[in-house]
Amino acid sequence: MAMDDANAGAGTALDTYKRYMNDGYKKPLGFTSLPLSTSPYLNDPILVEHVARQTLRRNGTDLPPTWNYPVMAAAVEAAQDQERINFLFVEARRSWPELDQWLSERYLSRWKKADLAECAPGTLGHTVFEHFDEYGLENVMSSTAFPCDNDFQYFHRRRTEIHDFMHVLSGAGFDYIGEFLVNMVNYGSFYKYFDPELAKETLVKNSINTFPHLCRASIHYPMGFPYIWDHMTRGVEIGRQSGPWFLKRIEDYIHYPLDEAREALEIRGAVDPDLAETRRQSDHIMEGGQTKMQETALARKKMMGEQIPPVAAE
């Protein structure tokens, strides 16, 4: 009998706790026959599935970390208010002449790996070239597949075009963990230089892509989580300390020694990474996925090399 009383008391306490947490809320009947939220992102089933799956699943060698990104990115673009975002860019241009000039010029280099081949060892360009050449990669981030018809589209396309340079300039490795650092530089810088609403809009894709990975690490990979957190906080601080690097023509500095390139581009607080350690940590969190990606890239490079007939000697 005493046990029954205790159970009854526990049930009453739990009900009280639930009422307190819900603060009197009762789910209302809707005004539409469709599931509907005030969030345009929650209204998109693609994004709901993406965030839930990417947050809760484990890593593995069966999927690359960029899997499903194009689908997610297209859904985000459809959910965003493009007209409002471009209006925010117009407002930002009024008070920032450098931004206004940069958006008017819409410079794109469309650089290729071959453009970096002659850069001397120790330079910004050579460091990027080494990574691309080792794994037989080419720069696809300058692709004309990305539209460039307004300020917001150009901002995104240019930021994508210089992404691999920012890996080196910010001290991020070309690996899973390095992506956290280089992406968080954007948060530190954009919230420093833009109105919060515009900064947020420029980073929605980053948020929906990056933070599920953070949660995934925290619930599945506790040994690697502090390493990710360290890279993220370091990236934010680099962004906060740095000048408006995203307005500069980084390709003009590919022949500069790395430290001089950082100084000229006003990138502050970056430290060259221990690449072996970041790859080891990345491989742990990815359950061997980092090694699998590298092996796949090397195999693809070998296959492509075999498909190219040798040049006959003259």
C-alpha cells in the first residue's frame, strides 16, 4: 500500500512538473488542413528530415560528410525570402562604400588548380595546390552552375569560390574538423560587419549544415567533441579579430608567403594546424570516413591518370 501511495505521489509530482514547464499551454486547433508552422524551414519536409537525420545519425564510411548538401541548399534557398535579403544588401551598401563597390564589380576569378602550379613552396597558392594535386582534385566551387543574378547570389558564389583559400588562411585542415573552423570564421566576421538580420540570412545554409554535425558529435563521439568545439570557438574569434577579408581579391595574394598573405588580407589569430592530428581526430569522429575519403580520392586520381594517354616523346 505504501508503494502504491509513493507511485501515486510521483505521478502527481510529474503532472505538476509538466504543467509548470508547459506554462498552461494547450495545443490549439489549426486554421488549415495542412501541417503549418510560423517557420518556413519547419514547413519544408526536406529540411525537417535533413536536420533530424543529420543530427541523430552516426557517421560511417558509406556516406561522405557532404552527402545531401545540394538538396538541403536548394530547400533553404526556396524557404528564404530572397527579395527581403536583397533589400538588406541594398541598405548595407548605402553605409558601406567598400561593400557597394565590391557588389558593383562582382569579381569572379574562376580559378583552377593549374593557376596555382607555379606558386613557390610556402605561399598561399602552393599550400592549396599541394592539397588539390595530392588527391587529384579540381576547383568546382567556381562553377557557373551557381547563379549570380543579384547581390545575395553573388555574395554566396564568391564566398564559395574562395572557400578553399580560407581553409589555409584560417589555419583549418582540409578535413572534417577543419570545416568547423573555416565555417565559424564566417559567423565571427559576418555578425561583426553586417546587421544581425543580414548576417543571419547569409549563414542559414551554414547553420542547417554545420550544427547537426556538432550535435551528432556530442551524442556519439564524446572523445572528439572537445576538439570540434575548440575549432569552432577559434574560428569565431578569428572572424571577430579579422578585417573584411571577404571583400578582398584573395587570388591577388596567391604568390605571397602565407604569413604575409594573412597580414595583407587582415586575417588575424590564425595558427597553422597539426594536420596529422586533425586528420586523426577527423577519422575517429567519422568512424574511418576521413581515411575512406582520401583513399577514394587517390583511387580516382589514379584512374584518371590511366585514362590520359602519355605524350609521345619527340
